[in-house]
Amino acid sequence: MIAQSHSIKVVALVAAMALHVAVFWRPAAAPPPILIAAAGASVEAKMGSSFADMAVGVMTPTVAAPAPVAPTTPAPVMSATMTGVNPVVAVQVEPAPAPDAPEVVEPTVAPVVPPTPPVTPVVPVEAEAIDNSPTTSIRPTARPRNLAQRTTPVRERGNANQQATAGSNNRQTASTQLSSGSQASSGDSAPVSNAAVTNYPGQVMRRISRVRRPRTSEQGAAMVAFSISANGSLASAQIARSSGSAALDQMALQILQRASPFPAPPAGARTRFQVEITTR
């Protein structure tokens, strides 16, 4: 029983090896048969026809020679090689060049040629002739000795009427000049007199305002009417509107008396005035 199991193992091993060999080994193509001309009948050859082969006995295992095992080529190992990833480099985009600006053509200004002044022809100047005469002395000539003997001019007679007429004409011209001068002086004095007439009321009021007023406990205003004589003295003064106080009215009249005499009024100037005097 043990021998049988051992043989079974050997057979199984041989069968496994034969199966592997059959997988990896392919039989070569059989050569074509060689044909030989036969001379007679063929004799069949058979193996194992001896008596010993047909005898029953102990069965010995037939060990088959192991077939040569073809070397197995190891499959190439595909190793994944990690290639380094190139870093992303930022590419600077250059801006597109701006189109060339059109050249500004400056207008050419023609130079202004000033007008040429007319050329005055040069008149040749003749050279003065040199006087070769001898120079005279600058000394005064000597006086003649007979100075006492002078000739007296003889008056012409017969033209007395002409001289009288000329004298009368001269007198008329002088009188005309005097009359025109007087008219001019009167015309010039007219604006001066008008200015004096216009400024006279202001002079009178300034004269009254310069008088110092007495102090009093009463307050009021009195209107005083007055007139000035030709020499500037106070001709008349009266209360035109009372202040309501007799003392204040009397004080206003006293202020006018102190302000007189006034400047003499010019011809044509007003001489009657009304002034309001207020006590402080």
C-alpha cells in the first residue's frame, strides 16, 4: 500500500512535469517521409514481443528522463519613473508697441523780408576852395581923432500930417487893448465872485458853531432867524421857534451875539438865515 502511494506520487509528478513541458514546448514539424522503392513485402516490427515482457511480476516504475526545461525569461518589470514636473514659469507678456504717432509737420514760415528803403543817391560834394587870401587881424580899428565933429541929422520937413495920423492910430490901438483887457479881467473875476457867494453861508454857520455854549441842566432846541448887515455885523435876531423854555431861547440869542461880527457878505450873497441852536 505504501509502495502504491509512492508510485502514484511519482506518476503525478511526472504528469505535472509533462504538462509543463507541453505548455512551453512545441514539437517541431515532422519532416516529410522518405519514400524508398520496395523490393518485396514489408515486415512489421513490434516491440515487447519477448517472453520476458509478457511475464507477470513486480511492476517497476518507469522513470522518464526529465525533459530539458527551457529557461524562463523574467518579464520586464515596468517601473514607473516619476519625471519631475517642470515648474510653471510666469511669462511676462510684453505690451504691443503703440502705433507710431503721426509726425507733426510744422508749417514753415517764410522769413519776412523788411522792405528796403529807397536808396538816396549820393550827391558828390564839391570841395570848398581854399581861400589863400591873407588873414586879417581881429583888433578893432583905431578911432578917428575928429569924433567931436559929428554930422547932425537934418530933420525932414513937410511930413507933420503923416506923423499926427500915425499917433492917433497908435492911441486908438492902445484904447482897444485896454478895453479888451478890462473885459477879460471882468470875465475872470465872475467865477471868483460866484464861488464867494456860494461859500458865504458855510462861513456863517462855521462861525456860529465855534461859539462855546454854556452848560445848563435844561435841554431843548430853539430856531433863531437873523440877518447880517453889509459890514458883517448882526443886523437883527429873533426866535422863529421857541424851545419851550425862556432861558434856552435867551441863551440862543446870546450865542448869535457872540458869533458876530460875521465876514462881510459879497455882492449877491444872501444875508438872512435861520439856524437851530441846541443846548447840551
